[in-house]
Amino acid sequence: MYESGENYLETILILEHENSTVRSIDIAKRLGVSKPSVSRAMGLLKQDGFITMADNGPIFLTQKGREKAEEIYTRHKILTSFLEKVSGVSHEQ
């Protein structure tokens, strides 16, 4: 999986926790990308079995997608913690 795909999965997971319903426009705003970019990425993630999309727009992680998104999110939290504690990098950086 490409880094951009990982970013989309992680963003879906985070938005799901914040809003419970995730829409393409929410992802576009969070990542600062265009709606067509999100649509293309969602098509690829759907094709690979990471998400499903309802007819009325909401995006849902499949079990496979949830497991991958949680793996990515955990890895990012560990890396962030390491950088903050060991390297002295602030959370904002």
C-alpha cells in the first residue's frame, strides 16, 4: 500500500471517531486535497477491500480496512511519542 492510501485510511479512522459518519468532503477538508482526488482514492481503497461506500455517501472501513488503519494509527502514535520524548521535538512540529 502506498503512503497516500495509508493517509486516507488513517484519516477515515480518525474522522469516524470524531464524527461517526465519514464523507468524502470531510476527508478532502482534513487532508487538504480535492474532492476528485478523494474519489479516486476511495475507488482504489474500495477495489482493494479496505472500505465500502453507501449509496448516500458515507464511507465505512471494512474489517480489513479497520485493521490496517489501526495499525497505521498506532505506528504514527509511537513515532510521534518517540520524537517528542527522545528527540525533544514538540507535538506541534
